[in-house]
Amino acid sequence: MSAAAMVLAMSAFAQTFQSAFDKAYDPGAKKVKANASLVYNANITPLWKDAQSFVYRTTDADGAKYYSVDLTAKSKTALTEAQYNEATKNPENGQRPYRWRGGGPFVSPDGKLEAVIRDNNIWIREAGKEGSEKQLTIEGTDQDRYTMAFWSPDSKKIAAYKSQVIKERQILLRDSRPADQVQPKYNWLDYAKPGDVMPQTTPELYNIEKMARVDFDTRPYSNQYDLRPGQWSPDSKYFTFEYNQRGHQLYQLVGVDGETGENRIIAEEKTDTFVYYNELYRYYFKDGKRVLWMSERDDWRHLYMVDAYTGSMKQLTKGEWNVREIHYVNEEEGYILMNANAYGTNKGEDPYNKHLLRLDMNSGKIVDLTPENANHTVTFSADHKYFIDNFSRPDMPWTTVARSSADGSKVMDIQKCDISKLLAEGFTMPEVFSAKGRDGKTDIWGTIFYPYNFDKNKKYPVIEYIYAGPHDSHVVKDFAVYTRNAMLQELGFIVVTIDGMGTDNRSKTFQDVAYKNLKDAGFPDRILWMQAAAKKHKYMDISNVGIYGYSAGGQNTLSGLLFFPEFYKVGVALCGCHDNRMDKIWWNEQWMGWPIDQSYSENSNVDNAWRLEGKLLLINGELDDNVDPASTLQVVAELVKHDKYFEQMYLPGHTHNLGSDYISKRIFEFFWKNIMAE
């Protein structure tokens, strides 16, 4: 093709795409036809005024609406905006109480003494009397300094923490086109990466009456990824800290005797893969003898009652489902309110749906307070006797009711979402779909999003929006009208989102697929899912599948093209962490382990860039302070080295946030050019 012919072809393509884009996108309203204003009464966020009443704001096609609800009278009253603003006015100054501040002073519970940190050491003085200090510690230096001091409830002891100061790795971010000057700016950012040296923290115990340290052996708690202070028992007999060993395969809740310094393991998580420490939960009972603990030791995330002195555990919940969140522990009446994945009320329900359960700690009886087949979002009154339940699914609009926390009985209806006008505009309801994964047994769940005015007699190309980070599950389980994919749907694509193996909120075995194996990203399950969906729905064309994602999803996108080229043909990878050695330490050592080994290279999009067969667009910002921008540039270097064709947008002034209209249009244009126009 001659240069002139190529220019004409490109011009014709640009005009065709622009025409389609203009139909899908209203630049004035900045929304596709899937306009949220066509939905009457979506989910609400109640603002409780007292134990039995609340106010809330909602919207419909006529704008915002305001209401006051009285659960005692079971009545709902319309408010003006001014009345709503008055009812929701916050009398506080917005400041939150803090546990400790800088170097103190840390005031003893009896109010008589203060601990202050000065010259890297701890000093004790009479409360409010500067100049009366007595030095408690002497070993603090600029490189190893005392940072925290926690008084025992009886004001006789202090648990202190001494932490190393490590010069953290820095990365250079270049702002090529600053708004306030012509010349570029350069910013250094503290940014630890996998394999870097980690600071170590030493817990210590001090007897304040004797002004002396109580020595105990801290060697078992070396090689830390992190060591976090816990708390004192109410009777001052022991304090706790939490030890996270480097590599994330051992996590311990440690108790230290307040008199002798003798330490014991109260609870321990140990695995050959990883302990996901961000999901650990602990609740100290007022008697100081029990700790509520969350663990995946039986392959599912469940609650255990731990004896704080012996370490013995009693399992409180059990089954092939996960406790997701603890809302409230009532020690006096002996019950717990908690979120859990589809507890089992409805056969065949999406297992990611959250339900609110009430657990009786004595009998073990569990009551599902939200029995509908849906994903439930709850908000409690201050006394936790009532809650507002917003529930929906991707294929079921929102319903809002008030319920009793005692048995889940409905106190009153609040509102129900009306999408009749939306349907009249041609909106097609998403489809919740499941298919067997790679093992032939496990159900993989996802959602299919259809274009407006969908015609099942036509063929539609498929694009997957992917984010496969092992730290969570990512397919949205609520009803939504306007999503990041809405314009792609309007352009005539079917968009799918899937949670494959390696993601969270199923069994530990399900999540462990990701261990030292991030390149997998659940792709074997995702491909089988799409093949099953296409077999059922003849209108799904999976001959030229597109894929895109941001951050970890950017890494996943390129991994799909590199390691599964027979299925994924076109990809847009945005701000990807393409080599786990280049990205932040906490996220990558959590899943890839420590020390760094060959698996880091095996999973690297940089080291495997030579595999590229499909069509790729790389996008990232030069000021990305989440993922080192050099990660994408290293991919570029390898693609050039191996003579691979690709496209790139390296954006001056852009950070990790790549959600602008311009960038979105370029993404859609790339898919249109390489899938729709093929």
C-alpha cells in the first residue's frame, strides 16, 4: 500500500470510529445512554440520628430527594434539602482521637505520669511537669530509636518499641511539563521493592516502679517483615504484639508476661504458601482471657475462640464459606454480627454474595438475617438493634429495607429501584454466569454485560476487563448502570468480568493458585468460562478476544497476550506492574514470596516479552507513584530488542490514575481498530 493510500485508509477508519463513538458518547453529559438519572431510587446510605431513626438522600430523574425515617412509627417523611443538611450537620470539629502522637506525651491511665520520647529515648516525668524527667531507656540512637510507649492499665509498666531507621530505596519521577514552569521537575519517592532490607522492631518491657527493663528473648521474632504493637490485657498481666515473618508464611500473636517477660504464642498462622495478614482479625474480650481470631487453617476463613493463656482454639464457624467482616461483638449477650459469603440460604447462589449473619457464641447457632438471593450491604443503628439492608445483584435492581438485628425480620420497606425508563431506552440487563474451572469441579463466576438494544440474532465481539490481584475478588456483585465498560458496550462489544482461581474470597486452595504464579491470573478458568458462555450464547464471538486492565490488571493483560496467545489477541495494558521485582515490596512479597527466586523471572512480562504475538497498546504515566513507570519502559525495551510491533502512550504529567476521557477514547479506538474493524 502506498503512503497516500495508507493515509486515506487511516482517515476513513478515524471517521468510522468517530461516528460510532459520537453515537455512544455524549460529550456534553459525559455519559452514554446508560444514564443513572433514568434509575429511580438506587441504593442509599442512611445517616442515623438515633437508635430508631435516620435520614437519607436518593436521586431520580427529577433530581435529589431527601427523607427522614422513623422505625418506631414505621413512617417516611420527605425533607427539603435545607432540612436534610440541618439534620446531618456534624457538631464535631472533624478531628479523630489519636492513640499516640509523635513523641508523646503518653499519659499513664491513672493520670499521674507521662512518657515522652526525646533524643530517641523514653523519659518518664510527672504529668504536666517539664523538667522532672527521669531517663527510662538509654540505648536509643539515630539509627535505632524508640518510637512508641504503651502504659499498662495499672500504670506500673510500659511496653516499648524500638525501631531501626533504614534508608529506603528511592525512585525518580520526572515531571516533563510542569504547569508552573518550562523546565522539567524531578521528584524522589521513597519506594521499597522486593528483596530490600526491612527495618526491624524490638519489643521491650519496663517496670516503672523500678525504672528498669524486664529482659526477655526476642530472637524468635527476628527476620521481620513487620512487628506490630498489640495491647495490654485489662488486668495488666500481659501485653501482646504481632509478628509477621519475612516471606509471609508465619504470623504470630505473642503474649508477654507483664512481670517476668516470659512470652507465649497465643495464636499462630503457618503455611507453605502465604498468610494474607491483611485479613487477619482479632478481638480482645474484656476479661483478658479470650481472643476472637480469624483463620483459614481449615481452608476457609472462619472464626475461632482462643484461650489467651493456653493458646487452645475452639472453632466457632465452619463450612465451605467465608467470614468476610465482623460488624459487632456483643459480649454481654454472647452474639456476633458478621458478613459472610453466601452462607447457603439459596441453592446455586453466587458464592461471592455477602449476607449478614448472627452467630450465637455459646450454641454455635447461625441465623441469616438477609435471606434474599442477593449481595447485601448493611448499615447499623448506634445500638446495633436495627440495620438498613441495601441488596441487589448485577441482574437485579436495588431494594432497601429496615430489619431487626435480632432475627432479620423486616421492620419496614424503605424504597425499591425502578428501572422502567431505563429499559424503555433499550438497556439490556447484565447476566450472572458460572461455568466449571480448570479442575472440572469448581464453579467460576462472572458477569456478561450487553450493548443497548441487544439483538441475540447478531454476533458481538468480546472484551474482558481484568483485574486478578490475589488480595480480593473483583467482579462487582451489585446492580450498576453506568460502569467503566458502558461505552465499550455502546460501541457494540460484549464485556465480561470474571473471578478466576488465584483471587480471594473462596477457599485458601483457590487463592493459593496465585502463589509464585501471578502470570496464571486465573486464565485457564477465564478461558473455559468464556468458551462455555459462547457455547450457550451463539451471539458471543470469541474468535478475536480483547482484554484490558489497570495496574495489576495491566500486568494481567500483557500476561494474557504473552502466555495465552491462542485465545487473547488484542490487549491494552495500563500502568502495569510488569515485573514483580520492580513493584512495591508489600504487595509482591505477599504473593511471590521472599527471598527473590527464579519464579520472579518466570512471571515477568519483561523477561517474557519475546513471546508477544497479539496486538498490544501500553499506556502509563511518567508520574506514577504506585507502580514504578520504569516497569512499563522495561517491557518496551525488550519488545524493541525482539523486533515486536506494539503501540505505546507514555503520558507526561499523568500519575497512576489513567481514567481521563482522552485515554478512554484511545482504549476504545484501539479495540475498534483491531477487533471491530477487522
